[in-house]
Amino acid sequence: MTKQINFSKYSSIKIGPVADVTIVNDCSEFPLNAYMIGGCSNILVGDNPPPLCMLSKAYDYIEIEDGVLRIGAATPSGKIASFCKKHDIGGFEFLSHLPGKLGGLVKMNAGLKEYEIFGKLLSIRTCKKEILKKDIDFGYRYTKIDDIILEATFQYTKGFDKTKVDMFKKMRSNQPNLPSAGSCFKNPGGDFAGRLIEAVGLKGKRNGQMGWSDVHANFLVNYGGGTYMQAYSLIQEAQEKIEQQFGIVLEREIIILDTTLSKGIV
Ligand SMILES: Cc1cc2nc3c(=O)[nH]c(=O)nc-3n(C[C@H](O)[C@H](O)[C@H](O)COP(=O)(O)OP(=O)(O)OC[C@H]3O[C@@H](n4cnc5c(N)ncnc54)[C@H](O)[C@@H]3O)c2cc1C
């Protein structure tokens, strides 16, 4: 089954064309060479995206089973946070202020400061097998998971901590409210991408309806109706200027999906 998705509405940065996306109900339905998307909170979809797929609602569930939390990969972060609040479960409070679906959160090892989704992770399930956390290569906002994640299990610990929710909310207060895909670049060792963007004079710089936020320079924000090309040229300009002035090659945190780029997915 395919579904037409308007990425200028669906993605968190509110950019992208209307494209057909294959909706996958089970392992027999995965299209060859299609790129898996979750909530599109970390993706900039270009004008010519590759074939795309996403998990159906069949993967949107949370269960408590034998002292373990079992969560489907299509479950949104907000739903997990609400479930944990309702059932007094600790360790997932940061998800109340972190957009995405479980598959994307695990793949990116998403988190806030030292709190990350791998903190309570026990295992993931793919079409091929169950993989234990100890067998997954992961680090700060990084995992080496090459398969589609269908489900993950987590330690079940009592004690939802409301003070943490307030703390995470406060941490967000220096970030823009405009549509974005979160931090654009990873922080290079010993420095901050936002500081470097500011140092080369790009903080607040706009290109059409896109711009580097004047609240937090590492956020590429959409002022309304921004386009892929506007976003892409700002990203390139920042990378070039920072490399020229500081000799630092900034690595993008945002994933770009566009087949006109060398590999299509960068
Ligand atoms: C305002 C804002 C603030 C943010 N703040 C933070 C932050 O503080 N910390 C942080 O870590 N992130 C942050 N992000 C980024 C984003 O929330 C995370 O990267 C999140 O994990 C993305 O989840 P998603 O479902 O939207 O994934 P997508 O953006 O759709 O995809 C991201 C990656 O996950 C892969 N993927 C998706 N689903 C699956 C699956 N089922 N199996 C395998 N791979 C899959 C995709 O192929 C892609 O490589 C922020 C984003 C926004 C918009």
C-alpha cells in the first residue's frame, strides 16, 4: 500500500514535495532500496527524494510484559512519554520534549544531554532477528544499526520523575519555536557548531524563508514557505565558511534525502 505524504506538512522542518510512501505492515512488504522514514524530525526531504517507506500503525504500540517494556517502532515519542507518566515508569521523561518515533529515536540514539534512548534499551527486533544491546555498536547520537527496527524492549523501572520533565522543558527554552529539524550539525570535538556558525557571521542570516536561527545558531529554521534549495545552500555556505576560517569540516546531523546529490542520501 502506498500513501501520498506532503512533506511540507509532515516533516518537522516543513519542507518537501508530495511523494508516494510505501506503508509497510509486515516483513514481507519491504520494498527494495526504499529509504525508511519515521517522524521526519531529523530529515530534510529534497525536491527529488528516493523511494520512501514507513511502518504502518501495526507498529504503534506499547506493552508491559514480564517486567519489560515492549514498544513498536512507529510509536511517537509523545505517546511513550504519556504512557510512562500514566503508569509511573521512569527513564523516559526526556521524550516529552523530543520529537520522533521509536525507530528513529533508537537509530539516532536520540537524547537530551546524558539522557538517551539507549539508557534503558535491552534489545531491538528486526525482520531477521532480535539483537541485544550489548551486540549493538552505539555512541553519542550514533548507532550502527543497518536494518529496519520493528520493535525495541526496555527496562521497566518504577518512578516517573516530573521534575525531570520540567528540567527538559527548561533546556528547550534557548531553542527556537519555528519549524526545524533540530540541530543541523554535530558538535565537533571540543567545540560547538552553534558557536562556529556565529563566529563566521551567519547567526540570524536568512536565505529567502530559511535562516540560521537568531535564538540558537545551529538551528536551521523555516520562517514559512522555505524551500529545500534555500536550506541546502545555507548548509553549504556554513560548511564552506567554517572550513575556510577554522579548518573544521562540520558533519551534518540532519539527513538530506535527494537523488540529485551524489549518493542520494547524505
Ligand atoms: C525541534 C527539534 C529538536 C530536536 N532536539 C533533539 C535533541 O535534543 N536530541 C536529539 O537526539 N535529537 C533531537 N532532534 C532530532 C530528532 O528528534 C531525533 O533525531 C529523532 O530520533 C528523529 O526521529 P524520527 O522518527 O523523526 O526519525 P526520522 O527523522 O524520520 O529518521 C531519522 C533516521 O532514523 C532512521 N529510521 C527511522 N525509523 C527507523 C526504523 N524503524 N528503523 C531503522 N531506522 C529508522 C531513518 O532512516 C533516518 O536515518 C530534534 C528535532 C527537532 C525537530
